[in-house]
Amino acid sequence: MTVSPQSAASAAGKEDGGIEIIAHPLVQHKLSWLRDRTLPRADFRKVVRELSLLLAYEATRDLPLRPQELVMPDGTHLRVGQLEGRSLCVIPILRAGLGLLEGMLDLVPSACVGHVGVQRDHDTLEARVYYFNVPAHLAERRCVVLDPMLATGHSALAVLDRLKKAGAQKIVFVCLVAAPEGVHALREAHPDVRIITSALDEGLDRRGYIVPGLGDAGDRLFGT
């Protein structure tokens, strides 16, 4: 049976209810590779990294700039814009979110990095945070939360709740693929959080996995 995701061309370039679907041809091309079950693990990691860099560009497009004066090679002075000192914190959800981290840091190597570990009960699909280590001054930073899949939304909600308790005010959630159920859950609980993804797929199966999705992104990244 052939299954077609609803979001590739039909939702190209649109914002729908707070979710931003990045339909750039390079994004959609790389996503199609990730959907191929025969893609070797090394290539899967490489494409995830490349795709996360492209999504990072969208997640950071409205970062604030501060004026700075520099001296040009010909000796003239030029007033330019540079990122604020505490402008960005990247937070992968362990473990699968680590696959998106390097691409983000390729684009913004000066970003701070936090880590949040979430364990999901495979029977109830509920999530609990077992590890939380983030930089200080979250209220002054743009927090970009990374997870390849936004499925039920339980893991994302657990992380966003903890981040806001820690002071975070400006949060972007970046994933490779999202399901309508997860998007709805995030919009209901955290309407102020931007969601950036490369595809909005059809829904969830009985195990809570996205259909058609990518399979288990963590297993494909780490070989477990």
C-alpha cells in the first residue's frame, strides 16, 4: 500500500494554526531520503544533520540584532548588526533530538546548549522528564527545542512545561515530521510556541507512531 503525506506540496510554504511547514525544495528532497527504509544509518545521520541546518535557518530568522561598528579592510567604518550575546539556546530532547543538534550548531556555533531527557511509557504513551540541565538566563534567550518527531506531543509538553518553569519565554519547537494530534496538543497547551517542521503527516497508528513518518528516528540514528 502506498501512503502519501498530506503536507509536502499541498501545504507548501503555508502557516496553519501556528505551525510553519518549510516546503523549500531542498527540505522536501532531503525529507524524502529519510522516509526510505533502505537508507543506511550513516546517510540517515548525515541527511538529518543537513535538514536540521535548513530548519535552523527558519527558526532563527527573527533573532534580534544589536548595532556594532567595525573597520573595513579599506579603513572605513561601517555600522552593522550582530546577534545579541545571549540570543540562542538549543535544547535537544534526549536521545533522538541529538541528531538535529549538530546541524543547528553548524549554523550558530556560539549557541548555548541544554539537554532534557524524556522517557515515554510505551503502554500509556505518557512522558516524564528524568534529566534537565539547561543554561542560566533562559528568559533572555530564544530557546529552540529539537525532536525529530512531534507525535502525541506528550514529550514536547513535558519539556515545554519544565522550560517555562525555568524562566523560558521565547520558545521554538523544531521537528522533522509532525502529526496533527501532536500539533493540536501543543497549540492547546502552549499557543505562544512556534512549531517549525518539514511535513505534517496524516496521523498516528495505535502505537503512537507517525504515519507515514520516518520510523523510529532514534533507532535509525543510533542503531538500537
